Amino acid sequence: ETSRQSLRKYLAEVSQDFREDASNADLAYTRNRIRQQLLPLLERVFNSQVVTALRRLGQRAGELQAALETLAAQLLDRVLEVESPRESQLKWQPLTSVPRHVVRELFAELWRRRNWPRQAMSFDHWEQLAEIAIAGGAASLPGHVEVRREGRIVIIRKLM
């Protein structure tokens, strides 16, 4: 939440040098085009306080994500039936009455707890997990993870 101008002023006050990374000027990077071209345009044409509004939006999104993660973790605790080093089994029926985004986040929480790699998991993979839990089916997921709904449970197994 600190502006570049405020940071430079502070560094000058404490006699600390400021170092500018040369890549910050390179418009080949999207982040630089956003910072140097898009944000000034939005400030000029649409909203002089766009940076403040975006910062506030980011804060709210972070707060909502934290609340979502808490709800998903609580729900996971309620539906988790069996847990072993390579397998988790969850009751799927309670998942049918909660919003889909909570179900997706529940699976992300399970991956965090299991310390399974999430980098290769795309939105579509999380959505596929939610669909299997709610409607049934099976799938192979990144990281050698197999999932299937069987009877009243969803079985998630890491093969390697």
C-alpha cells in the first residue's frame, strides 16, 4: 500500500540508496504496460482514484478468499471420513448443498493439507473435482492423483 513516491521519500530520509530494476521500464512485460500505460489512462479518463479503488478491491478479494478458505476447511473437517498417507475419502452428500466455489476450495484445502502439488491443477481440474463430488464420475488428475465417486464417498488417491 506504499506508493513509489512515498518509498523514495522515506529512503531519502534514512539516507538509503534506491535501486531501479531495468526490467521495470521494459514494456514487453504486461505488468509494466499496466503500470505505465493502462493505469494512467484509467486515472485520466475514468477515475482519478483508480489505484485506490483497485487496492481496496484487492484487499476485499483477499478478505473474501480468507473467509472462503476458512469455510472450506471447516466443511472438509465435516466430510472427511478416511485419511491415510495416499488416500482421502469424503462424504459427498453434504457438498450438494453448498456453493460450487466452496466445493472447489475444499479440494484445494485438501491438496494443501496433503502437501500435494497444486501448480499443475488448473481451474478446470478443481471444477472437475467438484463435478465428480456432486454428480459422480472419475478422473485422473495432475500429480498422479485419481478420483472417483463410489457409493456415498469420493475417493481421492495419490498413486505415486
